[in-house]
Amino acid sequence: MMLNLVMSVDDRNRKALESRSLADDERITFLETQLKEAKYIAEDADRKYDEARTDFGSYSFCDSVCFSGCLQHAELQNKSIY
């Protein structure tokens, strides 16, 4: 009788540990997927940043001054319309 009780407790403990292990495995899989997605997003953001920096770097100071002047002119025209 006592041996059956001990085996029953051991069996319940084993099943509980197996269940916890399965839940942990599922959680690890989920977190690994999230990590892959986060890495992809970060790499894409880095690539876009580098492209924007390269594109911006191709403009000279004169280009930016000219653009700024054109923008100011457009703003003044917009104010005079309204």
C-alpha cells in the first residue's frame, strides 16, 4: 500500500515536471521567434539609416542652403494666399 502511494506521488511529480518542461519549451520557441523578428527589424532600421545618411551626405552645403531658401519662399507664398 505504501509503495503504491509513493509511486503515485512520484508519477504525479514526473507528470508535473514534464508539463512544465513542455511549457518552457514552447516559451523558448516563442522567445526565439521574437528575437529573430527583433534582429530583422533592427538590421532593417540600420540599413535604412545608412541609406538615408549616404543620401544626405551626397548633398552639399550649397544644396541645403538653396533648399532652405526655396522652402522659405514657399512658406511666404503660402502665407500670402491665406
